[in-house]
Amino acid sequence: MSARGFTLMEMLVVLAIIAALAGIGIPVARGFVARSREAACLDRLRNLGIGLEGYLQDHQGRLPVLEAGRLDKSDDRPVLETLLLPYVGSPEAFRCPEDDREFARSGSSYLWNTSLNGQPIANLSFFGIENRPDRIPLVTDKESWHSGRVNFLYADHSSSNKVRFGATGR
């Protein structure tokens, strides 16, 4: 009996099947990676909320007065990443995993909501929204890195990619 190998046609069919599976699998894998990075970003926002809670306890429940952000790390304006660093422990806490530019340049992937500067956390007001911490954004992504979506840290320390502070029509 002679040993039989693959024919050229069989080899081409196998390669076509592998190429088709790769064509299907790679976009699916990229989607999983993007969703895991978004989840990591939401988790970092929640951790910033925990750090902010420590700040609030040290400052009689009053939010800090900060700039929204800074252009580069040499800028000495009071910003989220300099104020909360002692409460979160690492500069990496201010980096969204999808951000490949802003964190390196400015030290943070996130922006502070300056309209809340100095307000007491127990009595917040944001564009007509009164005392609804679940609808008042404190911190947001600097850009929409997550498939066109932006993540938010709300005043109740929850994080979400859902906008909760839009007009209600009332």
C-alpha cells in the first residue's frame, strides 16, 4: 500500500475554511476586547468615585473647585488627576484602557464637570436637575473611545455609558 497525501484541491479547501473562520473570528474577538476595555474604563470611573468619596469626607461634603482638564502634564491648574491622586493611589487610575493619546499628554482620560464646582454633594443642582445624584454627571471620558459612546461617573458614584441627564420635556 502506498501512503496517500493531500491533493492540491483538498489543501485549498482547508485553507479556504481556515480563512473563512479567521474572517469571522477576528471581528468577534475585537468586539470582546473593546467591551472588556469599556468595562475596565467603567470600573476605573467607579474607583474615581470611591476616591472622590474620600475627598468629600475630608472636606465637609463639598465638591472641589477644579478645571475641566489640562492640556499637558506641565500645566499646574487644579484638576481631577492631581487632586484625587492621594485618594486613588496611582496615576493609572486616571487612564481609560481605550485612550492611547490623552492620558500620555495630559495625565488623564477624564474630564471634571466644572458646573458642580464647590457644590455640597448632598444638594447638587445641574441644569435644572435637583437632588438626583443618579442623573448628575461628575466625570466623563474626554472622548468617545467606546464605539462612539462616552462613559460617565454620576454623583451617586455609579458609572454608565448611558446619558441620564437629558431633557425630560417637562
